Amino acid sequence: MKLGYSPNGEAFVAGYDPGDMVMLVAQEAGALGQGRFGDWGKVKSVDAAGMLTIVVAGYSVPRGAPLAMLSDIPARRVKPCTAKGEVTILPHQVNSEKLWDHARPGGGERRQRL
């Protein structure tokens, strides 16, 4: 997963990679859409347009289920999660000046936590 940061320091997902765990946060659109809110699995591939193919068998549905993969899922319809389907909290950008309450590695003076 590729992370980006907004000007105020909040993290956002800038893109997904094969192997990332994701959860659907919206129903799959269209008459043939089969993915449901809350389905999760592992990203199998990402095409040039950023559409995801997600393996859900063995994750949110049992292995051997008729619906083993979801295809052509827009990245905006998913959020990162764990292998157990728990939502992943994205880290915030850390200001290194506020991180150290002792001498910084490589020198520098002692700093207090702000």
C-alpha cells in the first residue's frame, strides 16, 4: 500500500499493491455486482486504471465458495484492513522535532516533549 499525506499531516491511501488486505466499504455497483459491504480479502492484482481484483475466498467467505474473487473494484470502494477483516488505522505523519525527549541520534541538544 502506498501512503500519502495531506498538508495537515493526515495519512491517506495513494494506491494499493498485490498482497494488500482490503475491505469493501460500499456495495459493488451494477446489476451484476456481487461484492457486499464488509467483504474483505487480499488484492490479487491492480490494473493500469487502478481497478482491483480481490481474492475473498478464505477471508470473508469460506474457501471453495462460488464467489472466490471480486474483479474491477475501484480503489475508492475499499479501505485497508487486517487478514481478520479488522480496519487498519493509518498512521499520522510524525513531526520528528516533537518525537524525541532526549538527545537525538547523531547529536543535538536535549529536547522536551511538547
